[in-house]
Amino acid sequence: MATKTLGPNVLWKWEDSLDAALRQQLLSAVESTWAFAHTTAWSYLHDEARGPELIEEALEPVWAFASKSSPRPTTQKLTARLRSQVRRLAKQQKNHIKEYPEGGSLELDAYAVSQLIDPVEAIFLEEIVRELSPQAKDVARYIRMGYTWRDIGETLGVDYSAIRKSFRRETDAILIKLGRGVSFAR
């Protein structure tokens, strides 16, 4: 999205429709929110440079609120609304970002079995992975790459606790099948 927010005139869209008092209030709100927008962009989107875009997009509903309100809202109220809108937009944009793992030599290192593992255990681990369903193999791959359960849940778009329970249930069944697990028959 092209932005003019980086320039000196943040309120370029409403150049002709703002009175001087409202213009000053909105400029003060933007000034107070500027660092917050950069921090929020970094926290949610991992891109500090998207802060100005967030402010520009967040100004639209704040301007609409300010221009329709009677009596006119205070600068503190406008600042709070602008911050809230920036945070809301960052969260929405974060939820629309899909991360896809990319191949490379670092990924191969994550799949490699460590030299410190007992060779018998490495063979047994390969047997377990071979028995896993395709979905569980994906989860195992993410675990080997160091993802947390929450990260795996976000990546796959499923509740992390459901993934963890399902994966453990499946691996427990495989361990029992291979003679390494304990069966809890009722």
C-alpha cells in the first residue's frame, strides 16, 4: 500500500475537510501514537516499517468518529482510539499472514538425526516416524525444527492442545504396537 504518512502531512486525505482545531487534535494523536505504531508493527507483523501504514489506515475510522462526534472528543480520547485501531489492524493483518517453511540446508540440519543419539534409538525413532499418519508426520517435522505446540497450532490453523493430544495418543499407540509402551486397558 502506498503511503503518504511518511511525509510531513499525515492528514493528506482530509486536507480540505478539517477545521484547524480538529486538525491539531488529530496531529497530536498521531504524534503520540507514532512510536506505539512502530512497536505494534514489530510485535505483531515483525516489520517495524509498517507502522506508518497502520497509522494511515487507522486514521480513517478515527477521523470519521471525530468529525461526527458532538461534542468534539478530547485529544486523549482520539489518541486512545487511534492506538486501539492500530492494534486491531495489526492483529487482523497478522492473522492473514501465512508462513510457509522454505527448504534449504538449515532445514536439512533440523531433520538430521544427532550424532549423540544411540544408533539403536535412532532406528527405533525412524520406525515410529514411519508408522505415523501424514498429519502426525507434519507435526513431527515441526517438532524437529523446534516449533512449540502453540506455533504448530497456529501454522496448521488448529487448536494446539488438540494437536498435542492427538499426536501423543497416536505415538503412544505406536509405542504399544512396537512393544515399548504401556497399555492402560480398563
